[in-house]
Amino acid sequence: MLILPSYKEIRNRLLIAGAKQIQPIIGEFELTSRCNFTCAMCYVKENLPSTDLTTRTWKTIFKAAVDAGMVYALLTGGEPFTRPDFTELYTFLFDMGVKITVYSNGSLLTDKIIETFTIRPPEFIGITLYGASDTTYFQVTGISNGFSMVDQAIEKLQKNGINVALRTLPIPNVVTDLDNIITYCRKRKLMLGYQMYIAVHRGCKIGENQQRLSPEDLVMFEHKILYTFGKETVKHHLETDASQKTCAALKSSVFITWDGYMQPCAIIDQPRKKLIPELYLKTFRLLNKKIQTIGDCLACHDCELVNFCMQCYARRQLEGNVSMCPKYLKNVAMLRREITNEKF
């Protein structure tokens, strides 16, 4: 009997092949730095008003990315739904045969966007939950009715048969409300994904980050989610943070910023280069060579914590030294190992 590979296996094979051929199979596009939320921990936030790339420029970039081999795209921000041309950009990209995921805060979903998604279904809409009440949302985002708006959006997406995945992040206000977030997800019959690493604003140092948890609290945050939903189920619905072993940045994946720079991923802006769409693949391969010349962390090669560690080039750089093992990440890995005997 012929057993065909699963969709996830096919996707992984494409990413591996892309890395071997130095081809960007995944494109992540930060359509804007604008957002209707004012979250203190946002790493995209700019000090000056942004001038977004035009509709025409983004379409040219999308076409160049597809010509360079892109199969999967992530549309993110800022808040991508703040762009009046979002449905036009989404439709243009979808009609080129690209599998699209959208990351949103979920508060600005309109009937027009719902209609677009119904006709041209995304892989899923990833919505970040900042709490399970308007009170918590106001504390985190500055929006007084944020949770009510997001709840209505999730209900609309589900009623229209559009795949939606929820995730949250480890900051103090969220952790305080985590039990209620979990209860809400179960009520909606949705899994809860999560991220582990809170990055600083671009151009800042990690010492300026007052939002992240202690290693002990961070691991307990993760443990509670995995204990509730199950490790494999959570990962299936919304992948958690990549590690050095799984990171595809500038191997088979690339990130394009709101102002038109190509860089490894959302949280690190080196190496980077202003993108000329006609040179999309050439620029990707140039940055691929540059990132390979950056010193690796030799201590990581034979470390017994490697399977528990979320370290990668970007996080080591943000923690202070790309060639050193960061204390914070190592402490998290040690605690993850201690808890690994728990049954999820």
C-alpha cells in the first residue's frame, strides 16, 4: 500500500530542499509598522510615523519572491489589517498560488476581509491573545474594549469556516490571566500556541526589556500550556519558537520589513540590505553568505542542553554576544530539562 507523506512532511522537505539550494521557500512580509494597539513589548514599534511601501511596491516584491521560489508567505505587521489595501495585496498573492498565513491582533477584522478569506482561504489566521478580558487587554494594549473586539473576530472566523489559531506570549499581565486565557480557548475549542522569547525593540539592547519573565516563571508558563493542551497538539496548531536546529532564517526563509529591507527574521536586523525586487534572489543569497561568516557559539555544539534550548543566532545577538552562551537562555534550558519527565 502506497503511503503518501503528510502535508507537514511535504512542507519540511521543501524547506530542506530550499536550504540546500539557497532558495527562499518562505517569505515573511511586514506590511506595516502601524498598529491600533500600543503594547509596550512590541519590537516593531517605530519612534517616528512610518511611510509604508505602496501597494504597487509590495506587489512587485511578491512577484519577485514567487519568481525566486516562494511557496509559503506570512503577512504580518504591525497590524496588517490597518492597511486599506490589505485585501488587494492578499488576493494578488493568493492568486499566484502562494499558501498564506496572516498574523493579526484580531481587532480590525471587517466583513470585506472575511469575504476575501472565504473565497480565498488562508492556511490560518494567527491571533495573539493578550488576555481574556477587556481589563487585561487595556493593561497590555491600551485599548479598553480590545478583548471584546477580538472575541467577535474569532467568532466570525469560526462561523465562516476560516482556520484560526490562537497564541499568547509570556509577559506579566498575560501570565496573571493565563488560566482565563486557557479557559477561553477551550470554550472556543481551539488550541493555544505560544512564544517563549520576548524580543526588544529593534536597535535596543536586551537590558532595556522590562517585560520578560524570569527563567522559572517562563518555564512554568510553557508547562501550564503544554500540560493543558498536549505538546504535539500545540505544535501542530501553531508552531512555537524556532531553535538553532529548526531556524530557517536566510536558509530557506526570509523577512522583508515594512520599509523594504531584507533581513533574517522579525527580531534581528543584521545582516540586512535594502531590497531591489529585481535582485530578490541575489540579495537573499548574498545575505545567506554573510550570515554564514558570523561566529557560532562553540559551547552549543556539544552541550547536553541543546534539545531544550531555544538559542539561535538572533537571540544570542540580542542577549549580547552571538558567540557566547547567554545565561538567560541557558537557565531556561536547564529548567526545561528538569521538567521534561512530566507527562503532558
